[in-house]
Amino acid sequence: MTTPTSGAPTKVTLRLLEKTDREIIKLDRPIVGAVYKFQHDFRANPRHPGLRLKQLEGHERLYSARVNADYRALLLHLSDSEWLLVAVKHRKHVYENLDRLSYGINQVTGSIDYVDLEIVESGMLRKGRPPAAPAASRPTPVAPGPAQERPLFAEVTPEQLAELGVAEPLIPVVGRLTTDEELLGLVEYAPRHTGEVLLRLRDAPYEQVLEEVTRPVEVRDVDPQDYQAAVERTDTTVITTDKDLESIIEERDFGRWKVFLHPTQKQLVTRRYSGPARVGGGPGTGKTIVALHRVKHLVDRLGPGHSKQVLVTTFNKNLAADLRARLLALGGPEILARVEIAHVDQLATRVVREADPGSTKSRIDDTRALNEWRQILLETGETKWDAEFLMDEWTQVILGQAVNSRVGYFKARRAGRGRSITRADRAEIWQLTERFTQRLDEKNLETHRQVAERAARLEIERAARLEAAARASEESGGLGNVHAQSATGAWQRYRYRHIVVDEAQDLAAAHWKMLRAMVAPGPDDIFLVGDTHQRIYDNRVTLGSLGVHIRGRSAKLTLSYRTTREILKSALRLLGDERYDDLDGDDETLAGYRSVLYGSEPVVRRTDSFEAELDAITEQIKAWHDIRREDIAVCVPTNDMVTQVTARLTKSGIVSTEITADGPRGDEGVHIGTMYRFKGLEYQRMIIAGVQRGLVPRASVEALRRTDPARYQAECKRARSLLFVAATRARDALTLVWHGEPSPLLGDLAAMADSC
């Protein structure tokens, strides 16, 4: 092995092992401060006499160094210039438990496994199981008798656990687990891969876990002594500045996971696909991270000298801004310079303005459009149809299928619309939609849906026109390369070589038609990520019918890296028994969806009045005094509640900022917004307020139960998805609160409520 020498460089690289921050954060504040100073001094000169760096007895690579009079840092020596910080422990615990510390290179994954059996078993003890006896005094295991609990993994042999990549020192411990609580206690401090294997093994057979969890990260011909190679396969963070460690420990490095690509996801990023491909999965499973790494992979594969031939798009400007920030963190300005990032409505607007640069129409949102529909019904005295139904029929059927004539509407499919209509009904609806569009024209207005539909038609026409030009050029002996351009850049067959779509479930049919026409059909053309359980707009599409054929090229992520198991379990209950599609006509489930984290159970509170509910929100935020205000959010169902909660927090001396369509208004304070505003965002702690009947879902939905049952179910389903999205924005803690009668969507969660 390599040992520190006097000729070694003075300054060294210091890495922090994943999960070590969880141990450090539990130390007293002064000790955490001493850890900050230690890492600064160690990086500058690990051989400084004050650090007292020394090899631990019986360990080839494990060293201790002085943090303060009572605490020691434990470090793995990787090379003369690189060290891995694995723990900070009281000096008594270091020297009394040397035989309980284990490390090595996992012969399946090729990564470094560090195991502190004392810490692992204390986690199990905290969950209700006494620790195992020390190795020297442990009795020989015996088969469980009738009165003993059956081990969780009784059907899995130690050899199979080893083949799955479970850390070797933990295999005997795994064999003794009998409850899920004990399993969670072990997983909290076990190496990441070991935890993922065991969590998946709890609800899937050995063969499935081997194929889904282990095979994607398996490494051939692992050198058990090559720690330099092993550390590159290990989840660590390189500490390059004093601020790095502060971010990791103080904030539990809340942003680190946003760009971290797990080995099981890497194959999805680097694979060559023969056509459009889709990655699905529940909240926090890393879909967006996969998309971002896919973007970087595509750009790197293009090589230098290419213009912006990769498009990254999503459904609103907030998410587009977030993608830009994450891509900058992942690949730096060099990547950003090679990528086009725009939300779909921005993209559609650009296409339409190219065709009609003199247009002066003002763009209106769905709320304004709905008001215009209501005005038409008032003016005409029409009572057979309500504004919401007509708005949905116009956007989903007429615009969604690019219907441009009365005859075309008579033939249009209305799958999923619920309410049946006759031919005479269609004639009436068409007449009303003509009046509606004429009204918008007279006011010089247009909706985003209209722009998207027009952009799709323009882009399809452009693609056909340039395809014809390319064929003509080829037939006349000219350049046949469909990506070729003239010397002046006068034409180009397709706008992009690759398109990556985030939050794909919320794009409308017109958006997909536009995107399909922007890239040549072929290998690696469109890569999309999304989860229909999180669909918050009524954009139901079948991608295959729109030319985006993903059959046979779909994958699903099932492991959440953000939300605790307790929060996840409650969030899944909010979905009820609803069925969700996979964007291509089949059903999709969250079967096997699980978390690597655990924490406290969500708090569920019922209050007697709105004033009491505001008090409960304020008290909860004050109780969370140990984290930054910006890592706390309050989610409410209406804009009025945003205003009222903001006023109450201000009165209580709590700084807050509203989340608008353009993002947070300010840089400081608790974030407050409606449920729609939280899509794609994450917070350490979350309050969902106003979860009561009449607000979630809104009161007008209840009237549909009798008049339009299918639409009633659709609206309830959308409300469930909104609640699910809101609940899964939380990482560590979730509070649900309301006054009066709870929302019917809470189901049995409402029975858990504490009154206040």
C-alpha cells in the first residue's frame, strides 16, 4: 500500500464519503465548528504536528487525526495526495471499537465500502432491536424456533447477498433482520448500494434485484487494491473550499443530489437509442438528473465546433430556468453555449413570430380565456354547456387534433372526454368556438394553446418544404445530407439534432407535433422524462399517434433519493386507486417505488378556524428554526390564501416570498405559493395548508358529480396529482393542515389528525 511520506505534496485533496455528513451533523455545534477548521488545516498540510495524523492499529489504510481535544477524524488514505473522510468520532469510541471498523473495495460494484458496525447497530437499536453481541462472544446462529421471528431475508443465502453486492461485513447482520424498522436502521448507515439492494430485495425476488439493481453497476475484474479507481466509483464529494463542507453539513447538501448521477442511471444516459426514448419514475427518482446528463452526453458526443443542435425543453419558464442552473452546475458555461434551453410556449412563440413578425396580439393565460368563455355564455344565454367544458373541448379536441373545420370536428375522436355528445351537440359547440375565436381576434388576443397549435402546423409545413428541397437537391446531384446548410446558412432541414424533454406529461398534443417536426426521425432524436402521476394539466396524449414512438424504449426509475419513506408512503396514499397512463396508451404504476431515506412521520393537523390554521402554520415554521427560511415552503390551494399566509407571517416577524410564474419574488424568506407553482421544486420542509373540502378540489367540482361524472373523476384525479406533487416536494418533513372538514382526497390520512 501507499503510505504518507515526507516527500508527498503538502496540499492534498480531501473527499467526504456519502452519509458521513449525517453522522457529523448530529455532533454538538462547537464540534461541528472544529470539523470545519480541521478540514481546512488538513487540506493545507495533513502532516502538521497539531493534527497528529497516525495509522490505526490493525488497519492498513485507516488513519486518525485530531479535530479537537476529544474528537478524531477517521480517514482512508487513498494516495499521497488524496484522502477520504469517513467519520468523526469521540476518541474513546475510536480506540475502543477498532475491531468494528471495516473498509474495502466491493468486488461487485468496484466502489469503496466503509462500515462502522457500532453505528449501524445503533441505528437498529434506535429502531427497537438490541445490538448484536461483539464478534468474539457471538453464539453460533441457530435456526429460529416457533417463538422466534422469521428473518426478513430467510430465503436469500449469504452467497446470494454477496453476489448482489451487499457489503461483506453486513451480510451476517442482514441475516438477523426481522422487522422493517430494523432494516431501515441498518440502511441509514450502510453503503448506498447495500441499502438499495436490501430495500428492493424486501419486495422483489433475488433474480429481479440482481438484474435491476446490481447488473447495471457491476464492474468486471475489480482490483482489490486500486483505491484510486474505486473512489471514482464511490459516492463522495471533493472538498475544495471551506464553503464546500459548510454547504454539505449545514444544509445537508440539499443541492448535491440535483446533479449527482447514480450508477444505475448511467446506462440510461449513455445508451444509443434507435428512436425516441422515455424514462419514467416517481418524484425524486432522478429523472431530471438523467435528462441533464443525457444533454451533456449528447453534446460531448457531437464534438467541438457544432452550434446549438441540442434542445432542452419543459412546460414552463420556472422549470426552464432551473434546468439552465443545473446544467451550468453540471457542465459549466461550455455546455450552456452548445445547448438551446426554452420552455415549449417560448419555443412555439418563436416559431410563430418567424412566420408573422408583425403580429401584435397579446397572449392570455387559461384563466383569462375561461373568463372570455363565461362572457360568451352570458351574452348568448347558453345554459346547456358550462365554460370549463367548452374550454376543455376547444383545447383538448379542436386544438389538440388541429381541427380547422366543422366537418373535421364531426369526425374528431373524443377519447377520455367522458361526456358523450351528439352530432347536433357538435354543431352547437363548433358555433360557440367560432364565436370565441372571433372574440379573441377582435380583442387582438390569443391563447398559448392557439400559438402552440399554429406553431405545430408551421413547423410541419416547414419540415415538409425543406424535405422536398433536400430530395430535389439529391435528385439533381447536389448535397443529399438533410442536415446540410448553404454557405450562408439559408436553410437547414431540421432545427435540432437532439431534443430532450423534461416533465413530458404536461405537454399538449400540439407541443409534441411541433417538437416531432423539429428533429429528424432516427437514432437518439427525442429523449423524454416524466411521470403521469404528476400531471397537473389536462394534457392527455398518446405519443405514438403523434409520431413519437417510444414502444420498446421505455425505462422506469423506482428509487427516490429525495423524499423519506414516511413522506413517500403518505403521498402514495393521496393517489388512492386512480389509474394513470404511460403516455402511450398503457397503464403505469408506481409499483416498487421506494426511498433510501427515512425520517419522521408527516404531521397532520386539523384546526377549528382559519385563524387557528394561520397560527398553526406560523408555529410550525418557528419550530423549524434550525434551517434556513428558504428551505421551507408553504403550499396553498388559492392565490387569496397566498396573500393571507404572507400577511400573517409578516405580522409574526417571519420573512417570506411569493412564488410567481417567474419564480420567487425575492431571494430570502419562506416560499409561499399555490400548488401549481411547486412543480419541479424541492424543499427540506413543507407545509401544505388549506387541505379542506371545497378547496381541494375546488367547490365547483362537486357539482359535476351528478351532471358529468366522468369529468368529476378527471378533476378529482388532477387534484390528487396536485396534492401528490406538493407532498413529494418535501425531503425531511411534511405538515398537512386545514380547518373545518378535511378534503375527501385525504382519505384515511385525515383520521391521523391532531386537533388544535
